[in-house]
Amino acid sequence: MFTGTERYVATDDLKMAVNAAVILQRPLLIKGEPGTGKTMLAQEVATALAMPLFEWHVKSTTKAQHGLYEYDAVSRLRDSQLGEARVADIANYIVRGRLWDAFECEQRSVVLIDEIDKADIEFPNDLLRELDRMEFYVHETQQLVRARHRPLIIITSNNEKELPDAFLRRCFFHYIRFPERDTMARIVDVHFPGIKQALVREAMEAFFELREIPGLKKKPSTSELLDWLKLLMAEDIPPETLRSNDSGKILPPLHGALLKNEQDVHLFERLIFMSRRKS
């Protein structure tokens, strides 16, 4: 059973979701804001359960077939032109995908299908049969590939597009809520043991105030807070600087780790300017 790791702070409901997927032998669909540790979860589950990890990072051009196998017709054509003997066996040109690797694994493994919502809408539907039956057919070699052990499949999504109902029905779903302050403090302690607590307090105060600003195009995430703290420590920024009322200090120091577009920077500057005019 998954109980978290030293490097990954998992809430009780997240641990329950992982273990439910293990028991049900269904894919675990994880949603949440970017930067909340969805991808890292699969890596830590594999570590905690001592399972091999096979990562499949989805792009906009990714097809479901890529996770199974690809037939490299170009290489076969080139070899035939060169008179290579290996061209007679088509199996030499079958390139295995990450699901095939996981199916052939000697022990139960973890498969990460990362950011499934980046792909075409048909991508999830095209994997239904393979994820249900844990097998697929290689037409070129007339070979049936069947999983030796049913892998634990963890699928992440940033909610960029809706996933088909037929696909959702086959998954156990969990939404990673944005960490509350106590959980965030534990996450910070895991990544930066021994960090000055005064710096953490001031940084967290500035961070959560920033997230609460209405109209932000992109709210800073957990990973961005960690990046910001790393920079604050590297530059030895004193905690009191983060709450300075000096009119020259409009934005937090090293704010580029938190605010990732000019609209949000201008919005923040405008709100602070208006606040100071009122005061």
C-alpha cells in the first residue's frame, strides 16, 4: 500500500486514491493545477512500491499507437536499398512503445501517461481496449502481446480538454486540490530542510496573497513557490524584504519565478499602486 515517501507529501485522500486504483486494478486519473505534483506522484509511487516505472509523455502529435509500437517503414526501405540481410524479417523494424515495455516487464510496474489532454480527443478512446484487456495485436508480425502483470497506470491531465465518458468510466479519479498552508509548509520542509522559518513565513504570506488576486491569468503553483524559495536562499534575501513598504519595492524580489506573463505583472503593479494611493 502507498503511504507516501520522504520526498513526496501525500494527503490522506491522495493515498486512498492510489490504493483504490491498486485494489480495483483500474487506471488512476489525476487532475489538478499545473505544478501540483501530478507527474512526480507516479515516480514516487513506483519508488514506494518498488516497481519499475515506464513514462509516456504525451504531446499534441502523439497517437495511441505510439504507446504500443511503431513500424519503421523508412528504415526498412533504406536497408532494402542497401541490400541488408535483416530486411527479410519485418520484426527488425517494429519499435516497441512504453506500454509494450510495461506488458513485457518481469514484475508489476507503474505506467505514467502524462498530460493525456494534450493529445487529440480520440487518443483516450483509442486506448480503451488495450487498457481493459491488457493486450494488443501486432499486425505486421501477427503477434499477440499480453501483459505478464497488470501494471498500475497513472494518467495525468491539466484539464485542457474534456476526456470521453467511456474513458472516464474505466478510471478511478482524483483531483489534487491546491495545498493548504499547513500542507504547503510540510512540502517546503521536505524540499528545504533547515530553511529559515522566518523566510518561509514571509514567502508563504506573499505567495498566498498573490494567488488570491482576482483576474490573474496564471496563479503561481507549488513548484513555482519552491523555485522562488530556492532563489531567495541563493541570493540571501532577508525575510523583511518580502514585506517592505518602500515605494520602490512594487513587486516581490525575483518575482519572475512566480509571475509568468506580463499581464499578471501589470495587474499586480496596478493593484499595489491603487492600494498605496488609497493609503
